[in-house]
Amino acid sequence: MNKLERSQPLPTSARISLGQTGPSIPTREQLSFQLDHALARDAVHAQLEVTTILRGLEQRGLRALALESAAGDRRTYLRRPDLGRMLHPDSAQILQHHACDLAPSPEVVFILADGLSALAVDRHALPLLDATLSLLSPLPYPQGPVVIVTQGRVAIGDEIGQRLGAKLSVLLIGERPGLSSPDSLGVYITWEPRAGRTDAERNCISNIRAEGLSYSDAAARIAYYLHEAQRLQATGIALKDPAHPLLSTGR
């Protein structure tokens, strides 16, 4: 690589070197910013397509439960983050009844929550679930129902996993939209989920979207964390990232 090639800037979606028209940025860049800002706002207020996801899970032969957090609507969800971390009493009762019918308790429970971008879950949750389950299918992973939660935040996976008696919870959730990423999906993996778990006790995979981390690479990381969590019987700071980049085969 010669000196000229090394000096070439790398492609980036960051808003730098936008140009200048008098004291302002060019009109095109200002309109682009306003569009991206509107897309991010729309993503925060969007509603999850629960019926579509339930149909997709049914087509895959997966059992599913649709639940709600204690935040009854989007406005409450945005104003009261604490309510998004717990199930609505009716949903808690539904889940408890379902847990009584599970024998044995599931090793892993997958949870889909809208979070701050329902758009991310609508677009990416099912394809990522497909890629992940294809890596786990040869392994003895008793799985409970796939749980869908509206108005949910990360910690709601702890209550769900605890009520189902799962050893591991895998929460797929819409991340806070950015000005270049209104549909970014995150994954949180927690060993022995229960109320009161902290972020230090779970592992996170983020930026899963077309312009970010691919489904195959994200699935490989999920499989790695699940394998290591079972070996260590822990997640979070006790479970380190792999020393070498993971292949999409999950090995």
C-alpha cells in the first residue's frame, strides 16, 4: 500500500466534512439530517407488529407467547422506564400458568422485545432467530416458548426467565435509534435470569442491521456465549469476548 492509498479516508456515516455554504452547511446535508432525525423519532414511537411475528414463529413451528410490560402504552413506556422492566400483572399470570406446564424447565428462553425501536425487531428478529437456531439445533437445548413483549426494556427478560425457570435468557431488543441507525437490534444474554440482575451480569451484542453486524456473525456470537455460559455457569464480566474473531459457522 503506497502513501497515497493510506491517506484515503474510510467510508463513514458520521457527519463530518459536510462542506459549507456561507456560514451554514449545504442544504442537501441539512435536509439529510432532518430526514434521519425524523426516521429515528418514528422508530421510537412505532408499534411492534406482534401479529406478523406470531405468524412467522408459527410458520417455523415455534411456540410463542405475546405479553405486555407494566407500561400500558408507548407514552407511559417512554416516561416510566421502570414499568418497562416488569410484566403487567395479567401477563405475569399468563406466564406463570404456562411455566407450570413446562417439564423440564427450558435451558434457554428467547425473548423478543420492542425496546426503543420496534422497527429493528420487525426487520431483524426472525432472520436472526433463524440463523441462531440453525447453529444450536444439533445441541441438546430444551427451549421454552419464544416470548414477545411489547413496551419492554432489557431487564424484563430477567423476570420472564425466572418465571419460566430458564438457565439462560436471550433477549432480542430494539436499540436506541441513532441518526444513521433507526433499526439497530441488540441481544442480551443472561445466565440464571432473575429480578435484580445488573448489566455487569449479562453479555451484549449490538448493532445488528444491514449496515452493521450480519445475522450470521451475530448468531455465531450468541452460540459462543451460550456455550461458554453453560461451561462457566455465568455471563457478564465473568464471560470474556472470544480472543479471535468468530466465523459465521459458530466455531
